[in-house]
Amino acid sequence: MITETVLEMHYHKPLMDLFRETFGLGSTGSINFYKYSPRRECFIGFDQAYVKTELSEAQFFQLLRAAAASSAYRLSEKFVGYFLQYKVVKEMQGRRKYTPPNIVNRPHYRAGLDTTKNINTGLSQHELLYNLNQNPGAMVYYACPMVFDRSVLYDINVNLDTLRLADLDSCPSSYTDNDNHFIYFNDAQGNPVWCSDPVDGKANSPKELAELLHTRFGQLEPAQSASELVKLLTNLQVIGLSPQSEIVRDKAAPSILPLVSEALTIVQIRGSAE
């Protein structure tokens, strides 16, 4: 069985290689990638080789806050976070109850959205991601790999063109109606259709994501980039989470990091992004 975690592992290294190629290497383009562990054990940094660094959640926020109030020797470092929530895409041979009228190809492709509210947060996965995307500058996507055979997972050269990133900017709703909701694709390289009430959406390629990140690095000053990332990860109101929720109420510095760890990757660049 192909799972979301397996798909994320399959695409992670080629995505990192693409970002390295986009940002450049050496003294003017040295990059780190921080991936928060779902078990909250560590961050994993990537810079030429895989390097495991034992940073707790508190230590990581200290790093970000120090950068946000940086002195001269830290002014070359910038941070940008993006969110890829992987989904298993199914190849559909025929029409079903929720198939939109404008999906006409056979086969076509469908990924289910998680709209069941979590008992601890009162939010579904989709509602959390949709609300998170309302933050100015947030980059939130459903990663929809067009992979339908386990043998593809053993390929040495991973084809990034098989990964479609459905942009939450084009999603029409947080879907709190207790109905089933899906992302449909007419073809493997097409744009998404959000449903049950069909709305045409937009999908990016991994290369387009890399270019968007590159642009963000160019637009932000180092201290501003760190400050915006801290705000993004601590803005409980925007995502609709009460400060009295059990998951955050006893924390000195509440954050949404444990809720989005599965999807979040943070890019840190030292030196110019050009």
C-alpha cells in the first residue's frame, strides 16, 4: 500500500536537489532545510549531505527569534517556510457520486480531503491548512503525486513532473459541512478541480515552487523573514484555534508547529539568494 509518508520520502531528496540548483551553492547560496519530526524529536537539516541536528521545538524558536532580532553577524540568514501536505491519488476508471461534470477523461484522478474535526483542536486537517493559508505570505499546497504502482518508488531517478501541487489559494472553502470532499484531476498534468461543488483550481510544478521560494527570499530582509515565520507559526487566531485548547493552553510560547509538522519544511539560506 502506498502511503502519504512513503510518497513524501520518495520526493524529498529530488525536491531538495532542485532547491539547491535554484538557490545555488557556495558562500553566496548555502542552504539548510529543517523538517520537524512528527514525533517532535528533532529537526533534520540538509546541506549537501543529510545532517541530523538535535533541535527541540523550543530551541528552534530561539533560533528564529534570535534571527528576527539579529545583530550584524546574523543579518545574512533568511528563513522561508512552506507546507506540502501529501495525498494519495487514486486512478479512477469511471464516474462516482462526487465526480464533477467537467471531469470527463478515463482514467481520471482523485485525492480525498480530511474534513473530519480533530477532537483535541476542533479543526479538521483541511480546515487547519485552509485557515493557515489565510496568513499573508503563507505557501500551502496539497502535494498530489501521480504514482499508482509501487515499483515506481524504487526508481533511482525520481520524476518530479509526476508531482502536482494543488494551491490552497485556489481552494474555495474550508469545507465544514460534514460532507465528503475531494481534489479531482482530469489528467495527470492538469489543474485540480475542488469539489463536492466543483471549482476549478490551480496546481504548480515543483520547479514553480522553487522559483516562488527564490522570489520570496529576494523580497524579504533577513530579520523580516524570521519575524514573519515566527508569526506564521504562532498565529492561533488565524487558524481558528482557541488559546484555551488543550494542545496549547499550558505552553509558555504556544505554536501551531505540532499541528503542521507533517507538512512543514523550512528553508534557511545563508548569504544572497541570487
